[in-house]
Amino acid sequence: MEGTKPRTANSLGMFDFLKGIGMLTIVFAHSAELYPVGATTTITPMTFYLFAYRESLMAAFYIASGYGFRKRSIGKCIDQQFKTLLKPYLYTGLATTFFHFLIHYLTFGSVEGAAKETLKVFGGFALGLPHTSIYAGQTFFSCGPMWYLLSLMIAWILLDVILNIFPEPYIPWAVLGTMLLGWGICITWEVPFCIGQGMVTVPALYVGYLAKQHKIFDRPLSWKLKLGMIASALAVAGLVLATQSTDCVSMAEWTFGPVSILLDAMTGLGMLSLLLFFQRHVDNFITHGVQAIGQRSLYIFCIHTVELTAIPWYLMAQKFVGREALGLVTHFAVSMGSILLICELLLRRRDWKLQRTAARNAASRRADPAQRRYAARH
């Protein structure tokens, strides 16, 4: 049937499968960090699976975002990013602060303790910290997964500035220079608002922009590009095994500095290509479910930030000592299930508000024609 054909390269929702896979992976990885099977002190088969290509997956998200990038005036770009990314960040920060205080007070019964810990959470969101840091002698927690929205907003604005200021032959060098400056900032000082993280992700955003310009996903990939992707993926794996550590943008950690940043971007492009190929050729209820999760990715991302930060999940992990695998599966099921439930409730509330607005507009259009003529004359 025509209505069930897989989405083509340039259709709306072409990255839904990627976003769905990403949301499931992010929630699972964050759940695994509470259990020994997800420990990152040494590279085991489990930690390699969870974290070796973590930043490549994040790079794939940036590339997908860059695919929809359109050059505009710097003022319009800033205004657009504030509306689409900063507003969800602020709402999520307020919700996380409120629920963190409420849950910790109900759990531990201390107003003073709950207020003290919640202040650290609020400060982390106010400063936009990608990881726990100390400012003026005061410890502040990270803003959780919301660092991604801040870094994406910074990267969008920086790429728009580069495209507006530099002549076309110098744009790639400006992108690389921005990445190097961001890398230097990340390893020397914890700049607030994820400015350094945003600067190092500009290359991945630019790769997505070039992919759209050259219509890379509209035709079979060249052998040179395929070999480059494979070589990058092998290099990422080799560096992880050789250094016994993995890349982490939020923590400003790269196994081989700027080279690892570029390798993650190239590997992310390969991941994105594979997932697009899979989405176009596999059509069943499982892929439909994953795509549905991807369509709700922003809601899921914000809700996950609230529950990850506000709920003391470590208390649950303590109950599964010696049964870590069972604890991980249970934790993931509870976390993901609650996220999807709350997401559905929020979407239904949004749809209800839209229906009420549409009904009011329709009622106003059905007003007495004589009254409308009188209003028009006066």
C-alpha cells in the first residue's frame, strides 16, 4: 500500500528512526551507569557496547540537525534558537528543580537537606554546566542531558555566524578553528552554558549541512566515503581499546584530542547512513514503534532529564546488589515506561488545547455577519 511505504530521503521525519534509537540508547546507558555492569573504569564488552560509540551517536544527532540547517541573518538565527531550544531548557530546569526538592523532601524528610541539594541542581541549570563543577567554592550539579540542547543552540548560532562572515573557501577552516578553540577551552576551564561543547560540535553540524547541500542521502554513497566511514569506525574502536577510555563531550574527554572529535563526526555520518538505509528497507511494527519514539524525542529528552536528576535512583540500585543485570532491566523498564506515559499525557493535553483553540476560532468565524459588517465599518 502506498501509505505504508518507508520514508524517502527528504521526507518529513526521515530521522525519526535515528532519534528513536538514540532515545532508547540514552535512557539505557544512563540506567546502566548505576550498576557495575555499566562501570567505565575499565573497558569490558558491556562498557565497549555502551560507551565506545556514544559520542559517534551524539555526532549523528548533530549531523541530522545540521541537515536541516538554513543560513539566515544572525539575529533571526538567535531568535529561532531561543524559541526552539532555550525555552524547553528553561521549562525543564524549573520542573527538575521543583520535583527534585519535592521528591528528596518526601524521601529523606529534611527540608534543609532537600533545599541544600536542590540549590546545587538549580545552580547547575542556571550556569548551564555539562558536569558537576565548583564555582566560588560552591559545588553545583550538572544540568543533566540538557547540556545537549545548550551545545546544539551554541553550535547553530556559531555556524550561522561563520556562514555569514567568511567567504565560502574559508568556511571549512573557520569551522576547524572554532573546533580547536572549543577543545582548548574545554580542557583548560569549565566555561558555563556549554560554550566549549557547542564549539567542538560545529564540525558535525557542518557535515550535516554539507550532506544536504550535496544530496549525499539521495543517492548511493561513494566507495571513498564508505571506506572513510569504515576506517573512522575502526580507528574509534582501536583508540578506545588502546587507551582503555572513551570519548565524552559533556566531560570534555577525548582519547586523541581533536582527531577523536573528527573521527566521531565521520563515524556518526556512517551510523546515520546505516540507520537511514535500515529505515527505508525495513517496515514492521517494531520500526514503527521506534519511529514513534523518535517523533516524541524532544518531550522524551526533557522528561528523562527531570526523572534522571530529580529521582534518587541510586536507592533502587542498592536493592539489586548481586543481581545487577535484573536491576538494570527493571530500572530501564520503569524509567522508559514512566517517560512514555508522561509524554503521552503531555501530548494529549497539547492536542486538547489545540482543539479548544480551533473550536474558539471556528465559533468566531460563525459570528453574525451583520455584527462583523458593523465592526468593519466602525
